[in-house]
Amino acid sequence: MNKQSITQQLVEKKVVAVIRGKSGEEAGILSKAAIEGGIRVIELTYTTPQIEEAFKVLQHTDALIGAGSVLDAETARHAILNGAKFIVSPYFNEEVAILCNRYGIPYMPGCMTIREMGMALESGCDVLKLFPANHFDPSFIKSVNGPLPNVRIMPTGGINLSNLKNWLDAGAVAVGIGSDLNKAYQSGGYDAVVELSRKYIQKSEEKVEVS
């Protein structure tokens, strides 16, 4: 897959499961449960110890696997070598952008201001992560698209079943979810994550209301 097709697949699927585990093994289990529940885009975060174990477990899945919490170019390179098809970071890093462009990998940095978004766009980023999204109202997307009409935003942080559709209706091209999946796993195990993932997919497939 090339950069454009990877980005298109992410946008079409709409829901990105941001996986944080106590270990690579747990991250693999959480990811498998999310995939069984219908989520087809998985972001394996580098805050998880031995995260490469999760990449190995998921290498033959039909889901799109990427890496999150990537803070530098060295980590981005490690993720790509382990099979990551996209890279996400909590803030914009020019060296990561350069490396991802070199290998045709989508880079989605966290941005909060117009200046940060402008810098990311100029560095070849096609989708920007609005993080943490719980500090913003969904109407923020329309405000950004006034001066920056080419910005495509993926809110992450504080996204749940009650506000997911609000963000998609407001123009988000995808949303990142994470903490809910961890809470489900801690309280109900694997099956609880499968069921919650199904609910997220069902909610994301509801008809978008254009305001």
C-alpha cells in the first residue's frame, strides 16, 4: 500500500483503536479483541513495554496496524521495520515527518493550534491528530477549516460513545479511542472489549448529519 491508499483506508474505517497495554502481550490481546469487534485500524503505542511483541502477533491480520506515542525518528524507524503502516505522535516532530515521507508512511502528529497545523501541513502531513480532543468542542473543526480548508482532523483523547457521532458530524475524518477499551478489558476481559468495539463501529456507521 502507498501513502495515499493507507490514509484513505484509515478515513474509510473512521475508528482507530489506540492500544496501551501493560505489556506487548496484553496489547496484542486487546488488539485482537478490538479487531474481532469490527475495528480495522489499530494504533499500537510505544508507551507499552515490548510493543514489538504485539506487532508480531498482528502481522498476519487484515487490520491496518500503525504506531502511536512516537516521539522521535529512531522510534518511527523501529515501528516501520516492525510493520507499522502509519505513525502517530502527541506533537509535531519535523524529523519524524521527514523520515515518514522518505518511506511513504502517513504521519499524523498531535496539533492544538493553527500554527502547529500549518507546520504539519507544510511537512506533508495529510491527517492531523487533534489532541487532547476533550479540551475542544467539535465545532473547532469548522473553525479550523475556515483558514485551513485542507486540514483533515482526527480527534483523540476523551472520545466515547456519547460524543463520537458529534465529532464525525462536525467533520472529523476519523476518531481515536483508547481508554474505554482498557477499562472494558479490566472489568470484563476480552469479550467486553469485543462487545464495546462493536458498539463503536455501529455508532460510527450511523448516518452523518450535516449541519
